[in-house]
Amino acid sequence: MMTETEIDDFVRRAEEVYATKLRTVLEPEHVDEFVVIEPDPGDFFLGKTLNEATQAARKTYPDRLTHAMRVGHKTAIRTRSGSDCQ
């Protein structure tokens, strides 16, 4: 189980990936879609719905915390998959 400090660091890193690498790539054509970011390798998963993006991320990273954002918005969502999910 991650501590609140670890979660905050995870979110910060995911949002940094979006700000520095993904914003300029995704916002021109994918506004209002969802992106799930796994910051350690910098992977991302795009979907027209939150469920679509989350399911794509879980196929690759089934037991990791994920950070979802709506492209072009400041809204962010954290979800935990696998045995930690309740």
C-alpha cells in the first residue's frame, strides 16, 4: 500500500509527463478524451471514455496505480487496480 506522500509524488510525476510530453501531442486532436498515464516508463493510454483508457492501461499494468486526466482539462483521477482496488 502506498503512503499519501508516495501517491502525491506519483501524481506529480504523471502530471509532469502530461505537461512536458503529452499536452502538445494530445490536445490538438484529442480534447475531451481521457488519458491514463503511467509515469515511470512514461507510457500513456488514450480512450474516448475513462473506462476505455483505464482498461487499456490495466492490460499492460494490471497491479499499478494509474493517473487519469481528461485531455484539455484540469480534472485528474487516480485509480488502483488489482487486489488493492475496493
